[in-house]
Amino acid sequence: MFVPSLLVILGFMVVHIYTHYIKFLNNPQKNVLMSLVSGGSIAYVFLHLVPELAHYEEVVEKAHLPQVFEHLHYFAYMLSLLGIAIFYGIDKLNDQSQQKNEDEKNLTRPEKRIFILHIGAFALYNGLLGYLLPYLSGDNIAAYAVYFIVFSFHFIANNRVLHLTHEELYTTAGRWILALSVLAGWLINEMTNASEFTIAILSSFLTGGIILNIMNDELPEQKKSSFLAFTIGLIAIGGMLQLIL
């Protein structure tokens, strides 16, 4: 599935480079779209990614882990929690740095070192999504299409937050780093042969990051969200997954 996966990656790169040109994201009606998107993303996570954690746990249990990890239970789930914790911690650092800059320097964005940390974390995040594309999207065209739809909108939501947070640092450098990182992850996968254990470890960690970022970046504020749009997105992606998985 070389050609479909390459097309998905190129599509992701376009999304990263041009998200900040989408004027609709500044329109109040965007909350309806974001409710729709978040419903679809949550359906994808809980009907596809989270159930896979049980398989990853089996893979980890069969592997020969260092002795310090031998007595740990639910290791794959713990990696997922680690993903949640890391991205949550970075979000808090962003908020604290932004508030400090507003108070001391009259700047509306965080410090450059926090920008580097934030973009670095999302470069890793994007790299993992590119690297794991063949394993998370299955082996048929329909699965690749759903993967592209879900994560394109997911990237748009993430990029919008990064743009609003880091302003010109995102437009001049951040978006290009993210675009190249998803390509780099895919290329590494094409040039190497990952073991099932490696896929289990990386996928478990990534699942936690995806869950946290969906909750942070895609769900509109409760008063501004649309339950109908959210439900439509949930049912649409959930129904597609039932047909293709």
C-alpha cells in the first residue's frame, strides 16, 4: 500500500502548511464543525485505537522486558497514560509561560524555549502518526481514507491552537517542522522493519497523546458546542469503522 500511504502523508503535509490560511476557523460557526470533527475523532479513538491497547498489552506481556518492568501490569495502558501526562504537562507549561510573558513583557505568546518544547513534542507526535500509518490504518483503501479524514481535521484543530499560541513563530517555522516530521516518520517506517513490540510501545504512547489532544483542541467549550453535530460525527465515523474493520 505504498501509493495510498504516500498520498495520505502528502495530504497531511498540505494540511500542516496551509491550515492558518483557512479563514473559516475564525468564524463563530466553526464550533459546529469542531463539534462534528470531535465526535468523529472520539469515535475513532474509542472504537479503533483504545481496543487495540488490549492487543498491545498481549504483545508486551510476551516480550522479555527488563526485570524492573516484569511485575508491572497493564504496561501498554500505562504508556498511554504517560502520553496523556506528557502532553498535559506541556500544555500547562505553555499557559504558565504565556501568562508570565503577558505580565512581564506585554507579549501574548509563550517564551521561545517553550515554543521549541511544544513544537518538538508535536513533531514527535506527527512523526509517530506518519511512522505508524500502515499499522493504524489497516490494509485497505477505505481504512486509509478514514485515517486521512480523521487526522486531517485533528491536525487542523492542533495547528489552529499552535498558531494562536505561538503566532509568527508557528507560521515561520512551526508549520514546516510539523509537515516535515510526518514525512520523516513515514520515511523511517518505509526504510526499516519495526518489530511488533516496537509498534505496541509506540502506538500505546501515541494513543494517550491523541486522547489528550482531542479533548484539548477539538472539543469546543460546552456552551458553544453542538450536540447534534457531535452526534453526527460520532455516528458517521463509528459507522465507517464498523464497515471496514
